[in-house]
Amino acid sequence: MLTIYHVPRTRSLRVIWLCEEMGIPYDVKTEVFGQPSPEFLEANPLGAFPGIRDGDVLMGESTAILQYLTERYGPTPLALKADNPRFADYLQFVTFGEASLAAYMNPVIATMFGAPEGQKENFTVEAAKGMFIRRLGAVEKKLKTGDYLAGDFTAADISVGYALGLGENFGLAERYPAPVTAYFDRLKARPALQAAMTK
């Protein structure tokens, strides 16, 4: 069975959400920050979430895991193929959710949890938040073509939706453009995400 090494609200949520959407059986191994189990470190030597074990397969990059699982346990409408006219949008936003959104929150997270008091609000934190918000312009523009980023709901929406939740956790949701807020509300209403949030 697929094992997912998990801490709530981390990028492992993307993996659990996808499994809930696809009906993939999985086992959650809850980890503790700063106290990684040997099994988790074997799956992801960086000690960053997520980590998975699927038989002999070990992986730790959340958006790559989404693509792996849709191929391994598909076919599924959550992963578009090259003959689909929205395939490029799908690939773009699976990657965009991490590389152009969630990654900008890393310095914010590190500062909020690791910086001494009095240094938690600084230029880098504010610059990172600003870059995150500006990049939502690409999401807003794509939503002019429909309710989701690549036609119907796909793993691209899981990737971006996680990033929007991360921004929300740090007080940025009030700065989301109205179409992005409406999109985020649609994602949060999905039963699979609600189930994943309980893990």
C-alpha cells in the first residue's frame, strides 16, 4: 500500500488530496517536525514533506508525486494527456503551484518559525509575500477561460489550491483577486479536500 509521510498543512496535503480524489488506498504516517523517522528520511532524505513509499518507489517532490500517482494509478481525468487541447495548461499549472507560488512562501515560513522576536517582519518576508500575490495574476487570467485552470478540475488545481491555502495560513487571502477567491472557495468545497484536511 502507498505510504504517505505527513504533517498537516504541509505539501503532503497535495498527495493526500489527490489520493482522496482518485480513490487510491493509502496509509498516513504522521511525522513530527524536527524528529524525522528513519523511514521518512529514506523516502525523502531532505526531511521535507512529503515523502512517499509505493512498493520500491521512494519520492519526495510533491508535484512530481502528483504526476507519478496519476500515471501509476490512472488513467484519470485529473491528469491530461498530450492530445488534450488543455495539456499545456495542465503541465504549466501543476508546476506553477510550487515553483511560482508555494516556493515564495518558504522564506516567510522560515522567518516566522525560526527568526528571533523582532525579526519576524522584515524586507525579505514582505518581498516574498508581494511576489506570491503578483503571481496570482497568472491564475486570475487563466480563470477567464473557465472555473478551473485546465478545463475541468485536475491535479493542476490541487497543486495551485495547496499554494492558495498556504498563503491563506499567512494572512494573504484578503489580498487575493476576487476571481481567485471564488476559485479557492470552489476548491475548499470539494469533499476530497475536506477529507484530506482531517488527516
